[in-house]
Amino acid sequence: MAIRPSPGPAAWDPFRHRAFTLLWAATVVSNIGTGMNTVGAGWLMTTLAPDPLTVALVQVATTAPAFLLALPSGALADIFDRRKLLLAVNAAMALVAAVLAVLVGLGRMNAVLLLCFTFLLGAGAAFITPAWLAIVPQLVPRAILGPAIALNSMGVNVSRAIGPAVAGALIVWLGFAAPFTGNALSFLVIVAALAWWRPAAAAGSALPAEGLGEALRNGLRYALHSAPLRAALVRGVAFFLSASAYWALLPVIAKTSLEGGASLYGVLMGCVGAGAVLGALLLPRVQPRLGPDGTVTVGSLLTALVLAAFSLIANPYAAAAASLLAGVSWIFVLSSLQVAAQLALPNWVRARGLSLFLTLFFGTMALGSVIWGLIASVHGVDEALLIAAGLALLTLAATWRVRVGQGEALDLAPSMHWPAPLVRLDTPQERGPVMTMIQYDIEPAAVATFLTLMAEQAQARRRLGAVHWWIMEDATAPGLYVEYFVEGTWLSHLRHHERVSGADRLLQGRIRALHRGPQPPLVRHLLAPPAVGPGTGGAVYGD
């Protein structure tokens, strides 16, 4: 008898949680305001400085901060309280938007000022996006994280459809200041929602907060040595590079291939948004059957089909159907990759990992748009779309062994199973480097298994701050192995103690089971000599 896959969570289950529902609704309102601001700024610039390059700079000023500031904003979201950071930045953006609305209403706006205000609002959005993504696991249980992220993406697409339409109507009825005023008010809605939300207090740390530079280094080190996160990033780059083709070329498709105007372009964009909403509703049914990796694969194949179809279609109705399918495939891939990235990250580095995902997303989309625009200019739009479809299939084959969703079964919460290190020295936290040595006694028959597990252990040590790692066998005592790793400071080692996860504990338990003898492996901590005063030559740390 065939066993049916267990049904996954329903698409609407996250709305059973009041905090998620309120913040989701407030975010939709805020995104509608952002869409109104974007359209208002674009139209206003056409009256202030109608040069095409200047008008295009509005979009640059909106999106460039997301690429430039995503990584430091992710680090700040991990260092500081995320709710307070979101409150402060949204309040500041409300003030900036209000000043912009007043200046426009008074007729005191010019092209340079408009670009400056647009950049400031874009920078604010860049600072809050990683924090918004990082708080989603605080709003819903882990089991419905996928539908929650899909609903967030659906909200973005709904806002993208509503905001521009509302902005156009307001400009006609009330004048250019109206969409900017609406944007300022939308920020107040989200400030009110954040002021209402009171998340459960997280376990605090007795250690001082990381500095910005240290937080960035630790975040990049974690990403480099986390196989589940790397998989999401690699598959994301492979997909976005091809998928950027229809986002970049859709206006040209509407105008040249379909011989339509702005209204047809708006309809096609609306179909993409509707497809994204449909994809969000289908995802809870599809993903339990296909798994996250299978869902990304199906979404990538559908995207290749859409790109090829756009190169052949000459009928607006068929183009609308292709746009609908594009939205479905987009949400299948984007939501699955975001969930995979979320589940690959512990809370202490979550915003940094997600900010890296955002940086690669915006960077790849921008690079892809330039590439497909150049190819279309030289060889034609249809040829560019066919090449993009072929690249989608090629990158899918090239990344076939990179499996998305490896973090689903991992317990990344702090295990706190390491005892506090016993030291007789009054050790300053900034003293370093620090070497930790662990001695194992392994039966000859278990050496191969031991070394395989130690390769996993090496990645875990490096994720949590080790800058060097080795495993050595004692030349005089076969089977006696010494693992040692180096960290920058004693404070870094203390943070390592706090961040060891449940998954790390399981791995260390499997290694401990191979150790001979009743006593646990011997652990030693070695510190570099303290710095010597001026004129004495200084401390010697080695090469």
C-alpha cells in the first residue's frame, strides 16, 4: 500500500499567530507606501529634470543602498536588539518622508534634493530588511516558517501591484506631494505595530557585544564554513542570474515583441504578481511532496520554460499566461531558498547570513540585467531570452549536487553543554591568540570514522571562530590524536562556548564515543604571552 506524504502546513496557518498577522499587515501598508514613493519620485523627476539618465538615477538611488549596505546592516541587526533597531530606523524614515512631502508641497524640491532623499529612504530600507527577515522565526513556530516566508513574499507582490496604482491616482487628484505624504504615514503604521509587539525575552549574554568589523568577519566566516547556507547561496546565484532576464527585458517584450504600450506592460507585471500570490498558496501543498531541493529544481525548470516561451510568443494573452507562470516559479524558488537560508542560521548570526543572501540577490539581479540588456542590444531580445533559458538549464545541471534544505534537521540553538574553561590566570578578554588542544585515544579500526567526523568538526570550529585548525597523530603513540584550533582572543573563545549548538553537541558525542578509556578527552587551553612593556622587545607570538 502506497504511503502518502504527510500534509504540510496550510498557506494561511501563520495568520493564526497575532504578532505575525499584525506585523505582516503593517509591512504590506509600509510597502504600499514605498511603492507610492517610488512612482511619485519617478514622475516628479520627469518634471524636474526630464533627461533619461537623471530619471534612471531615481531607481539607482532606491536600489543601490540595498547592495552597498546589506552586510553592515545585517551585522548591526545581530549586534543590537532587532525590535529597537526597527523602531528607530522606521521612525527616522517617517521623518525623512515627511520632510520630503513638505518640500514637494511647498515647491522647494529640485533634482539633486530628490535623489538625496530617495537615497536616504533606500538606505533606511537596506538597514531594516535583514532585521525584518531575521525576526520571522520569532513570530511563528519553525514548522510553519515556510508558509510565513511565502506570505511575506506574497505581501510584497500585493504591495507592488497596489502602491503604483494608488500613487498615480493620488498625483492626479491631489498633486505630487500626496504619494510622499502617504509614504510618511505608512511608516507610522509600522512604528505603531512594532511598539505593540513585545517578543519573548531572549537569553542574554554576559559577554560584551561584537564590534561591527568583528561581527562582519564572524558572519562571513560562518557562511564560508556552513554547507547548508552555502548551498542556498550557490543555488540562488545560479537561479537569479537567468531569472533576471525577464525582469530586465519585460518592458522591451511588451513594447517590441508584443507591440503594446505601458498598459500592456502593467498587465504583464500584474500577472507576475498574481502568479507570485498563486505560488504562495500552492507552496504548502507542493513543498511537502517535492522537498525544498525539488521545489527549487521545479521552479528553475519552469523559469527556463518561461524564458523560452517569451522568445516565441507574439500574442498578449499567451504572454500574460507566461507572466503568471513566471510569478509562480519565482515564488517557488525565492521562498524555498529563503527558508533554507533561515534554517541554516542560528539566531546569533541570522541577520548577517540573510544580509549576505540579499547582497548576492541584488548583485546578481543587477549584473544579470546588464548582461541580458547588452546581449539583447547586440543580438536581439528573442535571442537573449533563449540564451537565458539555456543558461538556466546549464546552471541547474552544474549545481545539481548542491542540495538545498540541508539545515532543516539541524538543531542550531545554543546547547550550553561545554563547561566553563578552568583557568588559573586572571585572563583579560582581549588577550590572544588562544590555542585549544584536545587529546583523543582512538582504536585503529575506528580511525577512518574518526577522521571523517573530525573533518565535520573542523567546519564547526571554523564556523564558530577558529582561524586555524589541525588534527595530528602522536608519532610515539599510534592512535593518540591531538586536535587543536586557534582563535583570535580569549573573548572569541568564550563566545565559542556560548554558540556551540545542539547539532555540534551530537557531532561531538559521536566523536567522544570513539575515544578509548573512561576519562573524557583531555582539553588544554594555551594563551600567547602577554604583551611586554615598551623597551623590552615585546612578546614573541611566533611566525
